[in-house]
Amino acid sequence: MREEGSLAELSSKFGVNPNVISKWKKQALRSFKDIFSGKAESHQMSNEAQVKALHAKIGELTIEKDFLQEVQEKFAHSGGKRW
């Protein structure tokens, strides 16, 4: 960020491809802009909403799995006969 060396120097010093360093720098600059414009905060809130939705879905799928497991066990204990 402070350009304390050329891409070639940084690449050699840290053993990272110069293209990767350029990409990281672009991403960092973009992130800084978002942080100071407030976009990062709204993005964080969006991520939190997504995590909540995913946790709800996990709960739903767990309940379905438990129900189907019970049904499968009852079916197995009945010798494959219908109730």
C-alpha cells in the first residue's frame, strides 16, 4: 500500500507472485473505500441476515432428518410392513 518496494522486490522478498500482490492491493483499496463509505457495514448486516437464514434452514433440515429417521426405524422394526 505504501509502495515500499517494487512488485518484483516484494515478490522476491515474500515469495508471492507479483500478480497476486497486485490483486491483493486492489482488493484492499476497494475494501477501504467500502469501509469509509458505509457499504462494508451494510454488507456485514447482509451477511448476518444470511447466517440467520442458514441457521434456520439447518434447524429445519435437522427436524426433517430426525422425523425420517424415526419413520425408517419404525418401518424396519415392523419387518417392512405398513402400519
